[in-house]
Amino acid sequence: MMEADLRETILLIEDEPGLAGFMKWELEHEGYCVTWLADGREGLNAALSGTWDVILLDILLPSLSGLEVCRRIRTQLDTPILMITARDGVPDRVAGLDSGADDYVVKPFAIEEVLARIRALIRRRQGTPPRQREQLSYHDLHVNLATREVVRAGVRVDLTAREFELLELFMRYPTRVLARPFILEEVWGYDFEVDTNIVDVYVRYLRQKLDAPFGEPLFHTVRGVGYVLRAEETGRASP
């Protein structure tokens, strides 16, 4: 009777044969079981039909872009996704993360960094404790963790996956000032120093959806530190 393969599985979706071959060899050398596909649509089908520990996903792919592949995966699965991109501008990184990616790495990269990011994603997923509560509430803002429904002042508000994760973090620590590096680590899971401007961008998204339409701001800036979720009657922070 054959023993089951207990190695961690990685789906590599990358259309550059030279890079993909190198990554596959390095990953297998580290003990991972790797499946490589070069087409976006084929990669999506494999992602949805298989069980993977991590998905490595290039953005520029034939048939279907990596961003679209990521969005479609996220409608059904929470498998960790490491986006591979040749674009390092903030808007490009935000687009990748907003599509549902957990992390990103910019070409050209050191394989040691990719391996470290993969280990971090696996640790983060394996170490995530079960949620103790399905409902979080603060002031007139209510979050259902099971249905991912967000309601403020009786009005339902639609959020992207990343916006929801950021809101959940604030809702777990109401009135507590959260530093940018802490937010970055908790929501994006980075082990490396990156541009914390991504946090500012996503807090702005939450303000546009959850503050602006309701008149009373809940998300406040604490200059030089980070942000706090706090209703005005409990005290004011810098606007």
C-alpha cells in the first residue's frame, strides 16, 4: 500500500518557462509538491478543483489575467495566494491585494524571499485560531463574520475582501490605537518591511464607505502612529 504524500502542495501559475522551471526546482528542493501551469484559465480550473497549501500567481498570463484568476478563486476559496508581479508601483500592488491576494513579490526577486513568504503564509494559515464570535459590534456598526455582512446605522455596506479584513481588525480592537506596522502584519501578514502606504489607502476606502455617507466619523488618524476606531462621544482623535 502506497503511503500518502504529506508534502505541502503549491500551485505555480506562471507563463515564463525559464522562471517557472527555476522556481519549481527550488520549491521541490525545499520539499514542496509543485504543480506548474502556464495558462490563466487552466490555472483557475486547477485552483478550484484541487487542494493547495499556497498558490503562486503571476499577473500577466495568457487566456485570463492573474488579477481575474485571483478574484474568481476568492469567491470560493481562502487558499493563501502569493502574487508575482513585474510592477512595483503602489497602485499595482494595491490592485493585486484588492483582488484578494495575501501577499506579493516583485520581479526580479531572490528565491530566498519567496520561500520565506511561502513559509509565512503557511504558518499564518495553520496558526489561525477559530473565531470565537460570529458577530462584532461597535457604536452603530455591526459585522457578521459568518456572512461577511457589514451594516452601519441600519444600512448594508459592501466591502471587498481586504477591506473586510481590515474592518474586522478594527472591530476587534475598538478605541485602541493601531500602529501601521501592526495593521500591515495582521491584515497582510508581511514578514518584510514594505510601504505602509497600503494601510493608508485601505483606511481611506473604509472612510469613503463607512464614514462619509453617515456624517459621524469612526475612523480617526493618530498622527505619527496609525489609526483608531472610536465614536466621537468616547473621545476625539486627530481627523
